[in-house]
Amino acid sequence: MAKIRNPKDRAINLFDSIRGRFIISKALYTAMDILQQEKRPPQSDIQDMKLLAEELFPICGQLEAYKDNVRNSM
């Protein structure tokens, strides 16, 4: 397979991969956590991020739920 040199094409390929979706999911969940800690959290931004995370990029949420299930079953 030829190496892609164009940064935009590399970014598109990453976005279309499991790794890319994981990175976006992790970024969304991290951002939501940080925003919740603000003195006046931007609730509409957090809700939109939550929608994106749950419906399009659920990987991190699923991993956390799995970890919780494992912890609770011990």
C-alpha cells in the first residue's frame, strides 16, 4: 500500500479508521469532563458533545461501561 503524503488525505484516512474514531471519542469525553468543571459550564456545548459521543463516537463510553461492569462483578 502506498504511503499517503497529503495531510488532508491522511486525516481523512485516520478519521475513517477505528483509531481515528477512538481519538475523537476520547477527545469528546475528555472535553465534556473538563467543561463540567467550569464555574458556569456551557450546557448546550456539553449536550451537543454528548450527542456526538453517544451516537457517532461511542467507543470510549462503551469501554468505560465495560470497565464498570468488570469492577462491579468482582
